[in-house]
Amino acid sequence: MSPGYYQEIPAFLRSEGPYTVYNHHKVKGEEFHENHKLTKSNAKKRVQDQLEHLRMEKEIQKKQFQDQIASEEETFKI
């Protein structure tokens, strides 16, 4: 191939050929994979905690609303 061919291709594609895809696992090894799994599990736990907090908050609001209706019914009974 001519040297001009390589000048037209971006440097990141020339590193190991035009079709090579960068793989963190090859470069970082098992450390990347473990960190990635840990990050995903931490994010999932945060979302689940937030959902549980919202559920509890909605249940509290629901109970307050029902109690308020019950007290108004007792107040205005004839």
C-alpha cells in the first residue's frame, strides 16, 4: 500500500488496522470488568433505594389522606 493511504486514515484507526475496535478488557484486564460490574450494581441499588423511598412516601401520603377523609366524615355526621 502506498504511504498516502495511511495519511488519509485517522490515527486511531491506524493503530492496529482500520477495523480494530478498542476493547477496555484487553487493555485494563479483569480490573475494568470488576469495576464495571461494581458500578452497575451500585447504580442499581441506588435506584432501588430511591424507588423504595418514593413508595414509602406515597404510602404515608395515602394514609394521611384516608385519615383526613375519615375525620371529616366523623366531624360532619348528623
